[in-house]
Amino acid sequence: MAIDHKILASRKSGELADYARKSRIRLYSICGMVIAGVFLAVLALTVGSVRIPLGTVWSVLVAHLPFAGSAAGDVSATTEMILLGIRLPRILMAGIVGAALGVAGATYQGLFRNPLADPYLIGVAQGAALGAVTGFIIPWTILGIYFIPLFSFVGAVGAVAIVYLIARVGKTLPMTTLILAGVAVGSFLISITSYLTLIAGDKTHGILTWMMGRFSLSNWDQLKMVTPYILAGIGAILLYARPLNVMQLDEEQAQQLGINVEQTKLVLLIAATLITAAAVCFVGTIGFVGIIVPHAVRLVWGPDHRSLLPLSAISGAILLILADTASRTLMAPGEIPVGVITAFLGAPFFLFLLRRRKRAVF
């Protein structure tokens, strides 16, 4: 008996040591990715149609830190305006949108237990597009520049609400039924959106530009509007990282382990939908980020959602900052829609996932 107790104690000690080691790796990885993201964001401030030295960027940023109490030196007002009025809000918007899409993609992939799931799977993009097109073609605006984003947000949330009501069976929400309902409703909304785009006349160019995604109109007011919703949604999802891990085994087993499966699915669907809707309402639908980021993070750091979710947020932010930087520099002073950049990167990766999944099946 004494030997058995020693073996059990040794195993428990080994498990605790392994857990501590994995926790340290997770913490170091998150901190390292945050540092890399900040460094890339600062570098992105230096490039564009007007090149600005890194030292100038640094002096302007430090001068505007709270309690810094120093001036930006001999930096011109034009340079300061380019950095703080145009590039910085745009880069921060790309970062927060990328974080939202990365976390939403990881959440949907966890809920559906499918690495090919993305934030637009159950109608968010289709509803947002229909709402935005409606906002474009209505001849009057009450809320000025915020009229189209409001319609886009309402369309995205409304589409997912319809899909949810169709898919719900009693008090349960079958994931397969939810996907099928999302495909059907999304196809219906796409047909309406296509027809409205066809009859939009001279507004067609603006509609197509929105649909391909762009950060060129991003400003501080927009950033202040979407950031609280996205951060709150990401925070809510992070609280459910452990239940999401348990649900990867089986819903019945998760229920037996004390997880309220239906409540967890509802909370995660609402949070993921809201952050996705908030992310796309100002910048348009940007594809593939929600697919490639969580899967790449899963390949490198593993499937544990306690690390997968925060690392997907940081990686999504980095990816969209890089994509936006490429979109405004490759053809400067013109711009390539950022959705084209992400599609160029994401389509081959998506095909790689399909190929790998096919080999795993056969």
C-alpha cells in the first residue's frame, strides 16, 4: 500500500509539474506575440505613400503618452496628422477587427468541432452585406456616416437570429441543423443583395468596395464605437475556454461533467456573432481570417482553448495589420482592398486544409 501511495503521489507531482510547464509556455507565448504585434504596428506606422522614419514615429507616440509631458520635437504638423489622424486609428482598427475575427473563428470551430468553420458560417456576412446595401440605396440618412454601419450591424445580428430560431429544436440547438439553416438563409440573403447591387446604379462601386473590405475610412470615432463591444465579447468568450475544451470530447460527456451545454452554446454563439457583426459593420466583410488564424494557432500551440483563444486574437490582429499595410503600400498612392489580400493568402491555405482533411478521412 505504501508503494501504491508513493506511485500515486509521484504521478500527481508529475502532472502538476507538466501543467505548470504548459502554463508557463502559454504565458510566454502570449507575451511574446503581444510584443511582436506592438512592434509590427509601430513599423506599419512608418510605411505608406509617405515614408516616415522610425525615430520620428517613436517621438510622436511618446510625446502623446499620458503624463509624458514632452513635445514631439521638430515634427511637422502634417507628419503628426498623418501618424495620429490617419495611420494610427487605421492600424488599431485593423488590429481590433483581426482579433475579433480570429476569436470568433476559433469559437465557431470549437462549437462545430470543425477546423473549416469560420465566423460567417451562419449568416453574419450575408446579413451584414444586405444591411449595408440597404443603407447605400436608401436616399436619406438620419445618422450620417453611421447609417450604413448601423444597418450592417442590424442585418448581421438579425440574420443569425433567424438562423438560430429556425435551427432550434425544443430546448436544444443541433449544430448540424444550425449549419444547414445558415447555408439556406445565407443563400437567400445573397440573392437579395445581388439584386439590390444590380439596381443600385452609381452606388454600385461603393457597395462593391465595402464588400471587399477596407480600412481607408477608419477614424477614432469608429474605433471608440466598436472597441468596447469587441473587447467585451472576447472577454465573455475567454471565460468559457474551459467548458469549450470539455465540449470537444462529447456534449453528453460535457453535460455529465457539469457543463450546461445548451447555455454555453447560446452564450458563445451570441458573443461570437456580436463581435463579428461589430467588426464588419464599419470595414466590410473580410474573408479567411477566421479560418486560417485559429487553425494555424492550433497547429503551433495545440487545441487548448485557454491558449488558442487569446493567441488567435493576437495572431488575427497581426495578420490584418500586415494585410492592411500591404493593401496601402503595394500600389501606393492607390489601394488594394484588404479582402483581396486576405483572400490571396487564405485561399491556398483553405485548399491545404481541405487536402489535409481529405487525406485524414481516406
